Amino acid sequence: MSDTLEQRLTHESQEALKNHNARRREILSTLLSAVKKARIDAAGKTFGPAEELGVLEKAKKQREESVELYKKANRQDMVEREQEEIEVIKTYLPEPLTEDEVKKIIADAITQTGAATIKDMGKVMGIVQAQTKGRFDAGKVAGLVKGALGA
């Protein structure tokens, strides 16, 4: 059985401490705190691997937005800091899907549901989102589904 993300972050944070890698430990501790907070906030609801990945996706997206703001403010030091955090977060996320892979998932979902028009988008999106969550931008998925359904 594999460790949960929370266990993995805890273990690797301790390793970073032992190896005197303060910056990595800081990043991992921040991620661990975010996962723990989300688990507490979800009290009474399901909180499993998909939700843990959602926390990391959100953290990654926040840092990507920060990078853009820091670039506009000409703060290269902060850009580098945020990009370092993004690289660490990526190591815990599943391999991203290519657009072609997502298009194949969409085609399979359309076949599976018998979808023919944009009215069937909800059925297709449910299947596609389950297979692409955390691995491809959800907003782009919707656009690809619309395109595949001829909207």
C-alpha cells in the first residue's frame, strides 16, 4: 500500500530537515499545512487522494499567478522563489496529459455516452473530468468537449 500524500510530505519534510535543506523543508511544510487544513475543512466529507491533489493543484495555480504578478513588478527574486515552489509541487502531481490524450478521452466518453449535441455535454464532462482531474486544465477540457460536440 502506498503512503498518502500527507504521509509522503511529512516524511520528505523530515528528510529535508535532516539534510539541512531549509528551503525544501519550508516548501514541504507549507504544502503539508495546506493539505492538513483542507482535511480539517472537509470534516464529515470525503477527503482522499483526489482532494489532496486538488490542494496541490490550487497551490501550483496560485504560485503561477504570483509569478505573473512578480514579473510585472520586475521582482525576479520572487519569480525565482515561486518557480522553485512550483517545481517542488510538480513532483507530487501526476504526469500532465497532452491535448491529444485529452481529445482521445473525450472521444471515448462521447462514444460511451452516445452524446450527439451540446445538450449532452454534462454526461461527457463527468466522465472526462474524472479521468483528467489534476492532469489537465479543467477550463480547457470544457472547451475541447464543446468543440467535439460541435458547439
